[in-house]
Amino acid sequence: MASKDEPFDFDRYEHDLTLPDADVVDLDAVRANRTRPTPGPDDIAGTHFDVALDDDPAPGGAAVAVPVVPGGRRDVIPSALRGWANIRSSVRHAAGLAGHITAFHAVRTPWYLAQAGFWAGVGLFRLAGRQLKWWWLTEQHDLRQAAANSNEPDVWLKLQKEARNTRLWRFCVLAAEAMGIAIGGPVAYALAPGWAVALTVAGAVGYLAHVGRPADRPILSTAAVAGRFRRINPDIVLRAYYAAGLGHPDRAGQKVDFGSTMARDLSGTGSQVSIDLPYGKTFDDALKARGSIASGLDVSVNQVFITRDKTSHRRHTLFVADRDPLAIPAGKTPLLDCKPRDIWQPAPFGLDERGRKVDLLMMWISVLVGAQPRKGKTFSARLLALYAALDPWVRLVVVDGKMSADWDKFRLIAHRYVCGVVPNSRDTDPITHLLEALREIKKHIETVNEVLSTLPPALCPEGKLTRDLARDKRYPDLRVLLLVMEEFQNYFETDDQNTNKEIASLLAFIMAVGPSAGVIILSSSQKPSGVGAGDVQRLFNRYRDNHAARFALKCGNRIVSEAILGGDAYAEGFDASSLPAGKEYLGVGYLYGLTDDTPTVRTYLADHSDAEKILTAARKHREAIGTLSGAAAGETVVRDVRDVLADTRSVFGAGEAGLHWPTIAARLAEQIPEHYADTTAESISAQLRALGVQSVDVKAGGTVLKGARLAGIVTAIQSRDAA
């Protein structure tokens, strides 16, 4: 500021003026901001924005690269445009997005017009105010006031004269503008075509609304947005691993290295990088520290996934999803097209954490599905059964120990159907029907193996069932068979211990030799442990533990998770009790045992109406080629009603007053094999005791064992006849 005694230097003052309320501006920052693209109308309408939640990393660290194909060359044609299937999918996606944006804005058009009209009015007054300020040269006021304060009249008069001349010129400009609008507007309105007038009015209203509205209140709403996600960079990854105790940055040989550059996943849903742990640290250590790594990355544990690298046990791939992928539904099952399927091909099961399809080949294996109630266990198991149902060459035996409506529609195609554990309106004798079905399956396995052993190598190269043989009408006994055991633990805990043993023995046999004969076992349970005692418990554990593939949804505790997945899975860091809870996570579980990887699967959905639609189509497929069989075809099982008391009496020889139970069972099987071939000492004992025959100590052949006396059998027959 010049002193009162110094002449006023206008040029120096103009360039050197310092005002008390002025802010210091960082020009570099301003220029950097100018380089950032500003959102245009299209951006506002349909573009989502990347919001960084972390500060910019310090210089250094690994380079960040875009994903490339092997060899360092990027694709000439994007994957979205390679092949008609991809082109159709891309066009369908783009058309769907465009349709959504159009419909979104079309519905809100009246509100947009109302806002535009209001803010255009505000903009008219605001624009008029700007032009008045421009006319009156208000920006010179501070200069003239400074000259007056410093008692420099010559400078003040010079500024005043310049201001007067400028105002006169600007007044002429504004007057010409007003006359042009007043005269040219009506003339143009009268002479111009209607579309030009409408376009001009729309442009004027749009411009005035833009001038009038506040900067933070856009008129158009955003039609499609993406969630905020954390931007992951190498420094943050290192911070997370060191915080998790998987290395130390300042110790020799304890540094975490990158085996690849960090890149966006090809699906565009997250970031991935290959991690080399320090020597001595393993993949298992990283898997156990997954929660700590997620904490270090400051994301949800559901967004962090660690995949084994086959080249080294200390190397793995870290994938960090932009959002929780497990909360995104996989959608409806592709089986809803109701087309015939092939059991020899993988069944579509769901999507993994990275949006990749998860298929499950059911041939030659058994599948165990377990979870808490109402977590999607039955729907997941039913999804695989629906796939098998759409193959008309597959026979299904459905055993529903839960007695719910979830499996009822399978009656349309099921060769055998058992419902419940106790007699009910849908099954008058479920335990008997189950035993008959299991015996039939056992006989089927024996028949398949017998037939295969007689076939020449040209038809059966390796002595195994083939796809062609399973579909050859000359060999109707060689069909693939699916046994569904829903809540199978209930059949190990019936009121009759001998019946439990027989069921357990049959299931253990089917589990052991069934898959090699084309029998697929699909079991589900919410109580996979602590069932039965003695031999029943041993056989139950054998049956449960021999499932090749296991799918565990949300479990109540670690013990149940181990019972479903196995103890090795927990040692590898997979605990189904740690899966997230909530409605959005229904159908989410670990698929263990099929490959070295254990994907977290979001299963496809097939509700009751979907299942009925698929099963109705499956029945038509069977009727078309003549493979509908069993109960679904109206066949009834002819049961030979035998007099067990009379049959048992007939096996007593002359002079034998009593026989041991094993001897009675063996003689019945030998003399009447068509009915008693599978009879055991326990089962015949249970039947006779139920008819009033006492189990007593019998001495025969110098050995005392439990058995029945001839007199007791005769007494039971007389009592029955008298009644």
C-alpha cells in the first residue's frame, strides 16, 4: 500500500494489490484439477463414479498394470465382442441398461420439467443481475475506494472517468441486446418453423435452469450407480500382510513380495495380485490370517479371497472384491429352459466369489449337503436333483426324511418315493418302503456289475458303465440311478434298533460300491453328527464320511462344519460357521472336495413353482422315450405277504426245541430266499418279538445265545389264531 506522501502508482497497485481477506491459491493444484474430466449430461444420467476411500500412496511399491493376456499383448478384439454368444450378451446388456435409463428418466420427466421451469425463473433473475453488475463495472469499486482512502484524487478521477466511459459502452451493448430480443424474438417466432421455436425455447430454458440451479442440485437424477469401493494398491496390500503377522518389512528374509503386477480382475469386479510370502510361511498361514488381512485392507472379510498357487506353497493369489460378492444373488437356475440334460455332463450349480460359473459333475461321486435349518440346504440339494430329473435316462429314488413339501413334485418322475419316518397321509409305511427301495438299489448294483462282467471289451472297454450303455434300451438294467436322502440321519434313529442297523448296513453298502455302478448319492442333513450308538453310529459315520463332494452352507458351530466338510477342511481355514448370516446370504456355502480350490458358491435359485415346471417337463421327456418307471408310471410294488411265524416254525428240525437268531435268519434265507434273502438275526428277532415271541437264552451246539424256542412260536401262532 502506498503512503500518503507518495504518488499513486496505478500499475504497481493493480499488480501488487494485497487485500486483507484474500486466500492463497495453489496454482499447481488448480491446474491439476482442470485436467480432471467434468461429468457431462451422459455422465449424470448413467455413469457411476470411482470414489477413493484411501489417501494417495507414497511413492514406491510395485507397479500397477492393466490385465494382459500371456505374451504381453492385449486382445485385438475385446472379449465382449468375440463370438456371437458374447456379442449377443453384450448387446443385451447394453440394451437393458439403455432401456432402464430411458424408463427411469421417462417416469421422472414431469418432475424434471417442473424443476427446469422453476430454476429457469431463478436463472433469469440471476442472469439479469450478472449483466447489471457487468454494466456497472462493480469490479472497479475496490480500486476507486483505495484511491480515496490514500487521498489520491488524480487517480480517483482517472478511474471514475474510465468507469463512466465503460458503463456507457456496456449500456449500449445491453440496450442493443434488449432491442434485439424485443424485436427479433416476435419476428423469429412468426417466421421460424415450430420445431425451431421449440428447440430454441428448450435450449433457453435449459441454459437458464443451469444458471439458476445450485451447483450441488442437478435436475437429472442418476439412473445407474455403483457402490463405493476401496481402491487397493501395493502399499495397502503390504500393510495388510505385515499387520497380519505374515512378514516384517525391516527383517532380512521376512519381506512379502509380489509375484505379479497388481491388476483389475478380468470380470471387472475387483483387484488381484500374486503374493510371495517369506520362506517358511505357507498358504495355510495366509488362509488362517484372512480376517486379519481383511482388517489391514480395511474391507469386509467377505471381500477377501485367497487362492492356492500350484507352483509354490508359499505363493497364492489375493483377490479383493469391490463389494461383498456373496450378497449378490446368482439368479434363477438355467434349468428353467426345461431342455433335456445329460447326467454325464456337469450340472450348473451357481457362481463363485468372482462371478465364475461353478459346475458339478455328479457321475461317480456322492454329494453331502449340510447346514442350519432355513439356510438353503434343501434348495441346494434339490437343484442337483432337478438336473438329474431332466435327463430322461436317469432313475430317481427320493427319500424325504423331513416330510416337507419341498420334494413332493418329484412324484411326477421318481421311480420310488418315500416320505417321512412314521406313517402319514402321503406314505402309509415309510420305513418298509425305504427298506424295499434300498434292497432294490442293492440288487440293482449287483445286477449292473454282473451284466458289465459279461459284456465284451468292445462294448465295455474298462469294465465300467459308459454313457452309451446307460442309454441303450437293450440293457434296461444299466440305468444311472440317483438316490436322494433328505435328512438321512432320521433313518438311523427309528424306534427299532434292528431296523436302524439294517438301514445303516444297506446305506453303507450302497455308499461303498454304488458310485462305481452308476448310483449317485445325494444326501442332506442338518444334524450330521452324534447319531446312533454302537454299530449304527459306526455305519452312520462311515456313510457320512465317504461322500466325495461336500457343500456346507451356514452352520451353527465349528463341530457341525467339520462333520460336513471334514476335519481337513477346518485345518485349511474353511469353517462354515463363519459364513455370513442374513437373508441375502441364503444359498451361500463352501464346495469342498472336488478340486484343490474350495470355491465359495452362491447357488442358483429354483423355488417351488420353478421345480414343478422343471419336473413337469422332465416327465414329458421320459414319456417321449418310454423311460418313465416305478411309482411315477403307476407301478405298484407287489409285496408277498408271508406268515413269518409259520415260516419260522418250518425251519425247526425234528427234535430242535430252540434255535439261535442267526441260525433262524440263515435257514429262512436259504429255504425262502425270494423273501428272506436280506434277513438278519436282528431283523427276524424284531419281527418275531413284535408278534409275541420272546427272545430267550437257547443252548444249541454247546453254545448259549439269544434265540427263540419252538414252544414260544407255537404259542404265538395259537394266540393270533384265537384272536
